[in-house]
Amino acid sequence: MIVQRGYRPPPSFHQDRLRQAPPGYLFDVVTRGLGAMPGYSEQVPPTDRWAIIAYLRVLQLSQDARTGDVPSEELERLEALPQ
């Protein structure tokens, strides 16, 4: 919807530049904004902003996850689930 109103599409969070960005940089962007993106310091409390950054990191990691990354006890539990 935002792109339809003339804004540029946001970058993919899966590009190396954003994968390697320190969490504080991402927090600052959410807080103060960047380019056409406004800051969200008034709408999103700091603890929620950190939670958003943590969730983003989990999504980034999930894109390249391998079976070997899963702890063995958790892998056994998953394999026991019905298909």
C-alpha cells in the first residue's frame, strides 16, 4: 500500500548490509526514521522496539537455517510429530 502511494519499497532485511548491521543501528532507524521512513519513538515504546529488532534477527537467521542448527532434543521432538 505504501509503495502505491509513491514511497520507495523498503530494502530486504536479508541483504548482507542489514544482516551485518549492529542491533543499535536498527534500533536507531526505528526510533528516528531514515529517508522517507518516519521515526516511531512516539508510537512504539523502547522495549517493543528492541523486541522488533530481536524478531527481525530471528527471521534473518531462519532464512539460512539448517537441520544441524536445531538442538538435538528439539530435533527429536520435531521428528516425532505426525507428518
